[in-house]
Amino acid sequence: MKLYFNEKTKAEKDMMRIAELCAKEEKLDPERISISVSFVSKDEIKQLNRDFRNNDKVTDVLSFPQFEKKELKKLNMPEIEIGDVVICMDKVKEQAAEFGHSEERESMYLFTHSVFHLLGYDHMNEADKKVMRAKEEKIMALYSLPKLAKEASKNAYSPYSKYKVGAALLTKCGKIYTGCNIENASYGATICAERTAMVKAISEGCKSFVALAVTDWPCGICRQFMYEFSPDMIVMCKDKEYTLRELLPEGFRLEDK
């Protein structure tokens, strides 16, 4: 994945991550995708709206796709420039304050929204809007998992190992559950962070999982525990992403025997 920015930004790593997640969601190879990203003022985005959209107003973000959705998977080029994203940071600040969340969250959502436009999605009618919104929510949830896992590690009870671990789990029903490692003087009673998160989800009726982020490598028991419910889930650890089948090639379920 390559992102070309018109100015330096602290958000580069986060935007790169979101763009990769969006590409994978559409079964596209992130290594072949590139996007131009520009940060502009209200006056600049108003001018762009006027010139290219015949719309004399300030908006928060603009997308300029280079290809139709059906064309993207047919392209056979080493680098596919799918289009341009233009974000008005003044609007980001205003909307973050209006919605009561961080400027980071607002800018990442607008970027996600714009990337899906580049990938061929739109919201001109309610049906299309519903599909696009579901995609956006999934990507924002996946993006947030590693940070939520790190936050969850602060609640770890680890008086013996002194090693804190956190996990965040995204279920297929769209909920996120977090967990931390909880140790015990009877060491066998210790429960890892990822199992804590999964037990919370399962106890509330969620038994199918999309992805889990954990601040350290999941142990063998936890890998098998996850395999029982969702063998094809994604596991994020050590700044990398794996399928559970990659982490546990010989996993098993009795129902499969």
C-alpha cells in the first residue's frame, strides 16, 4: 500500500492501516494499491467542490475515483492508483467537537468513507448507504482493536508474572469485547486475555468472531480455544495480521471429525 500525501502528517501510519483493511475487505492486494491524500482548508475544498462538483459549499471530504468498482479486480498493473482523497481539517475539528469524539477518530472515519468511495461504493439511496455504512463500521472496528487491546491490558491482574496482556475481540454481530490476563496462585486457574474476551462474548450469546487483537502472542491453549468457534478469524499481534489457521495449522473441532 502506498499513500502519497501533500504534506507531512502524524496520521500516515493509521491511514495506511485503514487503507490496507479496506483493500483486503474488497479482496484486493494492498501491495498494488496507491492513493493520493490531501489536507486542505475550507476555502480550498469549497473551490474543488465548485470546480468539479458544481457545488459551491464547504464539505468535510471529497473523493475522486479513477476506476469503476467492476474494473478494479480486472486491472493487471504493478501499482493501481485508485484515486484521490481530499480532507478538510477545519471540518474535522468542527465535527469532532460536535460529535463528542477525538479529531483522530473523525479524520479516520472520513478517510475510511472516502476510500470506500474510491473502491466503488456510494450512498445515493438507502440500500447502497446501508451497505457502505456496514463496511465503514467494520473497518473502524478492526482499526480500533489493537488500541482497545492495549487499553485493556491496564486492567490485568498479574501479581506473579508482572506481565500485563490485553485483548479486544470483534464479533460477527458487530460488538467488541475486551479482556485482560487474570492470574491465580493456583497457576492452572490463570486465564489469558484473549480467553477472557471470548468468554465474555460467549456468555452473552456471541459465538462467531471476525477478529481478535492481542498485545502478545496467543498461547497454544488460546489458539485452540479460538479455533473451537471461528477457525477463519483474523488474529492481530505484534503489529502483524494472521489467519487463525496460520497460527494453528492442526487445530481441530470434534464436530469436524
